[in-house]
Amino acid sequence: MNEDEHNSDGDVVEDAVRQLTSAAVDENRLMAGVEKTRAALAEAVQSDRIAGELEHRTWRSRMNIRRRQWVAVAAVIAIGFGAWAWLWPESSASGVAFGQVMQRIRSVQAVTFKMTIPVGEPVDASLVPVFEVMESTSGRTRQVFPGGTIMISDPDSAQHLMLDPHTKHAALTTVAGKNGPREGVFSILRKIRDETGVFRGSERLDDRTVSVFEAEAAGERCVVWADSSTGLPVRAELHQRNMTQAGRPIVLHDFEYDVELDESLFSITPPAGYELEEKQINIADLPSPTEQDLVGILAVWVDLADGVFPAAFDQMGYANTLLRMRGTLGAEQARRRIRDAFAAHLPDTEGDELARMHQITSGFLFSAKCEQWRYVGKGLKLGETDSPVCWWKNPEADTFRVVYADLTLRTVSADELPEIP
């Protein structure tokens, strides 16, 4: 075999490598496997050359074309195995491909699991909110909140039923408009885009080998720990920009799949003994979030935090304040304190839990849609007249709207904004 023929063999391998590495994969890991493959192929080629020198030149001439074809095929096959080795867990033959994981997730009919919401560092680990979630074959969901409140949702009829076992009060809300009750949390996993799945390694979790994948669902990052033998998630993390703080995802765990669930658990008819309140809401009739919603939730939050502004303005931080109150005051006294704060600062929501929830959400939604939003209120005391808490660009002019620590609003120019490192 002359030098040109040997180079042709190398070109085949190089071309196969180029084709494979043009895909969206982890190039470093893949190339490490490719280099090992190339080394093995080179050794095979060299061995073949030495053996060939002992044979007749005519025989070698006839075999050159066949051997070059074998090198090409072997390169593609070997590099293909390198790609699968990248997709499957290292040092384990029991791994699972991401496509298999998604196939198993979408085949689940009924599921129960626990959902842990991140809220910073509560005063007591027992206060970390854990929701018990059930999703039935009918598409209805049932969530049991940490305080015992139960919410049942039916996306088909666009209805929510809230049950308070302590007061025996039931609130049935029918939502009209395109933004009615959504599918359950597990449905977020079903909507993961297959092509976004990236293998991050294998590890041991709950005494089993799991394959870890990072992917994208509804534009948000999620991480799935899938059992390497069944392909079903053992744990999942949902990173949602409008709901979670960096590094503190919503965690789904303790899954049970295809369990038999009594449909009565998902009934939107209240149990006997409950006082029923019915409401109708049209999403289209709800007002858009305003700056007054923002100031309103700030007023409530600072009141609950004894006059001190929070470190950051987000829903998880607000939830953490409520949990700390519950740990300090006890559940019932904390509940009364929250009702009093809303009555003082947002009197229109008194006695209307849904209106209260909408008010909270609106304040955070307003900040999320603001251009050049900045929050600088960490540690400020209520009533500091000239201390800015937050600001955003006025959409109607080349100015900024600023909220100060006395909860007043002012319009200022860009030059008048404080310099914040």
C-alpha cells in the first residue's frame, strides 16, 4: 500500500468525523471517543499493511479497493458507536437514550408525585413547601397545598375547585378566555422538545442508576434524572424565569406511575358539609397589570416584613417571607396577619382569595414586562423619602418611573437616576 492509498484511508475517517461533529452534540466528549476510534483503526490498518507485505503484490492490488471500502465502513460504524457511547452513560450498559425517556414520559396515563417549591432558606427545614400532586387519566389534577388546602383543576371545563378542610369552605371558579386552567405540571415534561435533550452523565440516585439529561420545555430549562432501566423520571427540575430564583428550581420527586386513582378524588363537586361559593371570571375582562399593582404588593410585602424592603423582588422571595412568618407566628396567626395587610393596603381584595392572588400576580407581571427594570431596595426601611426602591423606563417618554421607600411614585430623567455599582 503506497502513501497516497494510506492517506485516502485517513481522509475517509476525517470525513466521517467532520460529518458527525457537525451535529449538535458535546464535541469534547465525542472527539475523545473519535480519537480512540481513529487510533484503533490506524493500528488495524498498520497490522493489515505488515501482513500484506508477506503476501503476493497481485493479491494486495486486488484487495486494496476492498480494504479501503472496509476502512470507510468501519470508520462510520466505529464512530457511530462512539456517538452512542456519548448518548449512553459511561461505564454502564444499562443507560437510556433521551428519545426513549420522552417516549416513556408521553406514555404515562396517571401519575402522582411531590413538588417542592424553592423559597430561599426558611427558618425551619420543615417549612419548605411540598405539594402533593395527582394527575388522572382524564387530564384533571389534584394538588394538596402544605397548609392542607386542596385545588382540583379540570382543563376541559376550565374550572378550579378550592377546598379548605379547616373552614369547610369551597370555591368553584369557572374561567372563560384562552388562559383558563392549564394542564398539570407533569404535562410540562411531556412537552419537552426531543431535539433539545443533552446527556449530562450518569449517577446514583435513590439506590438506582440514572441518566441525567438537560432539555427545554416551553422555552424554559429543565433537568431530568431518568431511571436507566425503565426510562421514567426519578427526579425533575424546572427552572422558570418568572417563578424561580437562579439555582433554586421547582423540584418534582417521589413519582409513582400508572397508579389506580379514584376519579372521585378529582370531582369538582364539593364534598358534603362544605359551603360552596361559585365565581365566573373572564380573562379578557381582567385589567392589565399596572404600576399601582406593583406598589400595592410592595406595600403588603414590606408590612409583613416589619417595614424592611426585601433583598429581591420576585415571587419566591415573597413566598419565603410568608413561610418565615408561619414559622415565627404559627399558621393561624400568620394567616390573620396576611389578611390584615391586604385589608390595609389592597382593600378591594378583602374576602376574595382569588382577587388577592390576581393582585399578587399582577404586581410581579408588571415588573417582568418593564423595560430597563431595576430593583435596588434591599434593606431599605419604609418611609425613607429619597431612597429609590426600583425603577423602569417610561414606555411613553424618554424618562423613568421610580418607586421610593415611602411608596411614592415619581418621574425622573435618566440623569437623575442614582448610580448603582
